[in-house]
Amino acid sequence: MAEKWIQELKPGAYRKQLQRLGLVEGMEKIDPAISRKIVNTKTGNKVRIKGKTITVTPLLKQRAQTHLTLLSFKKNKKKRKSKKKKR
């Protein structure tokens, strides 16, 4: 059976990377604005977030994009549930 892309993800890898960079502390929620800034920056360029300058790597950019994708899945799921209740 073919594996789905979501099965290959390492749980907590994005959070650990952001903690190493000093952008997130402990288990606080990751702000989607952080991920959007990272995704909108070209690989190899620097971006300033929360007063810290970081270089955007391909892996960091990929993890940020996955974070935004999973958030959109969650948002769409809530919309579908609310439509079912109205019927």
C-alpha cells in the first residue's frame, strides 16, 4: 500500500526547529503569521520575526507550508461540520 505524504511527517519537528531559532517557547501555539512570513520569503534569504533574523532554509520553508496546509484542513473540517448541523 502506498504511503500518504502525511504519514512521512515527523511529529513536532517544526515546533522543535522554531524553538531552536527562539521563535516559539514551550507548547505555545505557532502563529500562522510566522509560517506565512517564512513561506513568502525565498529560500536563502533572511526574514525578521519577533525581532530575530533567521535564514530561510528549504526544510524550514517546507515545514511552514505543511503547517499552513494542515491548518486549512482543520478550518475546512469545521465548515463541513457546521453545514451538516444546519440541514
